[in-house]
Amino acid sequence: MSSAVTRPPPGRVAIEDVTGLRERSLGQKLLSSQPFWVTIALIVMALAMSWYQPEAFASADNFFNITRNFAFIGIMAIGMTAVILTGGIDLSVGSIMGLAGVVCGLVLQAEGHWALAVLAGLLTGAAVGLVNGVLISYVGLPAFVVTLGTLSGARSLAIVLSENKMIYEFGPWGDAFNAIGGGSIVGVANPVWVLLALAVTFSVILNFTNWGNYLYAIGGNENAARLTGVPVRRIKLQAYVVSGLTAALSAVLIVGWQGSAINALGQGYELRVIASTVIGGADLMGGQGGAYGAVIGAALIEVIRNSLLMAGVDANWQGAFVGLFIVLAVLLQRIRTRRSA
Amino acid sequence: MPLLELRGISKHFGAIEALKAVDLTVDAGEVVGLMGDNGAGKSTLVKVVAGNYLPSEGELRLDGTVKHFRRPVDARTEGIEVVYQDLALCDNLTAAANVFLGRELKRRIGPLAILDYKAMYARAAELFKELKSETRPRDLVRLMSGGQRQAVAIARTRLANAKMVLMDEPTAAISVRQVVEVLDMIHRLKDRGIAVVLISHRMPDVFAVCDRVVVMRRGRKVADKAVASSSPEEVTGLITGAIQAA
Ligand SMILES: Nc1ncnc2c1ncn2[C@@H]1O[C@H](COP(=O)(O)OP(=O)(O)O)[C@@H](O)[C@H]1O
Ligand SMILES: [Mg+2]
């Protein structure tokens, strides 16, 4: 979004000459966009791995696994992007996933219809998101504190509801439910299709609707947005509901894929989700980011994880590498904004 | 009949009396300078007219009808536009996006209403041209000079058929050349019959563009006279309190 723009010397150019011009070529825009560079990094890494481990890495099986694994995170990262654009944060997504997953499991266990299970799961996510949103935008509490509270609260509720047991006896509609998250279409896992559809939908929403535009405006200058008549509170509330919904959607898919629901589902995911959006170019101060960035950030993290695994690096090092990439991403972002400031 | 008439407007913030029984009238096409020391109540007065605050006491009439503005949008629908002291711009958005913020142009594609960037860029370019500003619609506000930012904030007031534009210190933080640009823009608003209330600390600006100067001191209006029958010395005296009232 930002780069140094060469402007004509002020006062010497007729407006007509200038307004007709495109201020930045597509090429310049690309070069200054973080998702572009992350995409390059992803391609380089995938090529390197394909050369280094052609059988293991570049196999159809591994592609299937990698894409499915990051789809769960990517879906949540898209919802998180809406929140982060407003300058907020949602730490509760991992717990929402756990709670929504348990709710799905309980409905199926009670021989409920698969559609009812999906609906109940999504409503659970939306409800927690609503609690977050009301407390943050109407009561005015800090997002960090509120969502830290729901992180704890939703997880605890998941443990209570599940009576701390794994739920796997899914009743008559279990197979149909499991087919949603566990199935695949033309060799691509269903969660990946959901991710793609969601990414396209959100790209359109963020770039071409009022609502998307308002997210950016609120993140840029909340007070200005309010003064110009943007319904700031309502939009912020909706962002948290969206984040809750995407976390729940991801829960529906992951429970179907695993064929069971445990209350620890999604533990620690909030960090991976936030890391994905940041690596993909979202600014934690708000006002900058996008759906594609969130997805590509999630993909990069998963490829790093997968590569380290295949390179025989101790799994315990993964966190360090992911952390390194987060810091690098923020550094890159800082350098870009400084250049254009 | 005056365009705007304030009668006995007071505004308290707890124990602070920011405005004390202020009367003020503004006619269509008139440019009124509002001067006073820091904390005199200028911004508060503008915010009452703009719908940011309901007055604690007093009455606001627009074209003779009493109005109660509860939100900025209420004032805006009545043709009152504001250029806020801090400009109220989003740095991360383009000039055009800022101009249309809250009033986006949309076009229908089937059941969907999507933003009509083409129309917004074109209209914003027109407005900047009308203001004789070299601001470009697609530029990010973050990259703009103070004068260009002013142009964005002023262009925003030209979207609807404004009757009145309130400007809170538009020339406080910009270079001399840009001040000239802003004063030109005020002339252009006046030419179109739009009333302007200009808050400014800069005496030359007020004497260059205003028809009338109003001086506030500690929440009270202490002077209200034609610029032609006053002088910078007198106004300075009124602001500081060396002259009690005029
Ligand atoms: N929102 C507010 N809450 C409390 N006091 C305020 C508020 N806004 C302004 N004031 C007080 O009202 C007085 C007038 O302020 P203001 O209208 O901003 O003055 P000016 O714009 O002339 O410098 C000041 O004493 C200021 O501290
Ligand atoms: Mg002020």
C-alpha cells in the first residue's frame, strides 16, 4: 500500500495534467506490497524443498496435507484480519475454536442433524464474538484485555461442557458431518476450498464495499471516521463477530476432519493466526492488511513447519523459526513505511 | 433572516463553563472570523453548531427554524459542514476515499452494491480542480503536504450542497504558500454563496478574507464587528482583555 511516490515539484504542474495520470504503476504497487514478497519467499522455499526432497516434499500427498493444514489457520486469519484492520486484536480465536468444536460434538453425540451441529457451532462462535464486540466497542474496554478474558472463559466453558472427555461417538449424522471437513473435491481438501472461497469473498468485501472501507478508515483514524459519520461502534462489533464466526467455521471443519472433538482444540492457535496476518502484511496498529496476505502468511508458516520437519530439524525448533519470520515481517513492514513517510 | 442564529448558547463540561450565553448570527455567503485566546471557547462553539455537542442552554436556529443537532450527521444533513482542527483524515486512505468517507458512491452489480471508485476519483478530481488544488485523488493522504491535506478536508465539504462551512484553525500548521491556497479556497466558497466561519489565530488571514470578526474571551463573546470598522490592534486588545469589549 505504501511506497515513495515521486511527485512533481509543487506549483508547477497544471492539475489537469496530473489528475489524469495513474499515480503508481501496477509494478510499483507490487514491489511495495508485503504479500508479494511473502509470496516470493514461499515460492523460493517450495522450490528449494522440491529440489532437496523431491519425493517427500513435492508429492501430491504432501501438497494435500500442507494445504489442508494451513487452511484451518488461514480461515481464522481472514476473520482476524477484519479485527486487526480496525486496530483491534482477538486473542480468543483458539478458545472459540475449542468451544465451537465441543458444541458440534455434543450436538452430534445427541443424535442431532449435521446441519444443526454446523449451525450450533457457528452460532457459538458468533456469540463469543458478540460478547467481545459489545465489551470492546460499546463498553469501551481494551481489546487485548477483553479477548484475553474470553480466551480463558471460552476454554473453560469447553472443558465444562465436554466434561473433560473426548467426544467421538457422533451418532447417525456423524459420517455426513465428517465428510464436510474430512472430504476432498478433485484432489483438494474441502477446508482448502472453503479457504479459497472465503479469501475471494473477503477480498471483494475489503476492497469494494463500504464495510471493508470502514474497517480501514477506523484503523487509520478512528476519531476521523466517527466525525465523518462512519458507524464506528457497529462496524467494530461486527468485526469481532466475523472473527468469532471464522474461528467457529474452522472448528466445524477440523472436527469433521479429525472425527472427534476435544476441548483442547485450537490451543495456542491465536498466536499462529495473528502471526499469519502479520507476516502477510497486516499492521497491528490497524489500517493495513488484506485477505490474500492472511492466507499467504498462513501458507508460509505451514511450509516452514513442513520443511523443518522434512529437513529433520527437531520439532521443538519450529517456534523459533516462526518467531524469526514474524520479526522479519514486522521489520520489513517498518522499513517500507519509513521509506514512504 | 440570517442563515444561522445562536441565542444564549451556553455549554458546561462539569464545572467548566466553556461557553456563556453566546449570541451569534451568520448570513448566507458571509465569512465570519472567530478569534480568541486558547481555551476561549472557539472550538466548543463550532462543535455545538456542528452537532458534536448539544448546548447546555440556548437555542440554535437555521433559516429561522430551531434545530437540535445530536450527532454530526444531523448538522451535515442540514447543510453544515466542518473542517476540524485536526482535519479528521485517515492517513492510510487515498484523497478520494477521505473525501467520500461516510458518503461513498456506489454502483449496483446485480444484488450487490459495490464502491464506485471511478466515479469517486472523477468527482474528487473535479472538486480539487474547483479548489485549484494540485491534490490527486489516488494519492495516499500520508504522503501529502499540509496544504493538500487541507484541500482534502475542504473538498469533503463540497460534496453536498453545503450552506455553511465551519473551519477550525485551517491555517495553523501549514506553510505561507499553502495559507494563500486555503484563503483562496475560502474566497471560492464565498463566491458560491456559502457562509464560512473561520477560526484562526492569524490576524492577517482574518483581515484578508473575513467580512466580520467575532472575538471570544473566556467563553463570552466580547466583540462582533465588521472587519472594515476594526483593526488588528483593536482585535488584539480584545483577545488579550486590554480592551474589555467593543
Ligand atoms: N470535551 C471537553 N471536556 C471538558 N472540557 C472541555 C472540553 N472541550 C473543551 N473544554 C474546555 O472548554 C474550554 C474551551 O475550549 P475550546 O473550545 O477548545 O477553546 P479554543 O478552541 O478557543 O482554544 C477550555 O477550558 C477547555 O479546556
Ligand atoms: Mg480550538
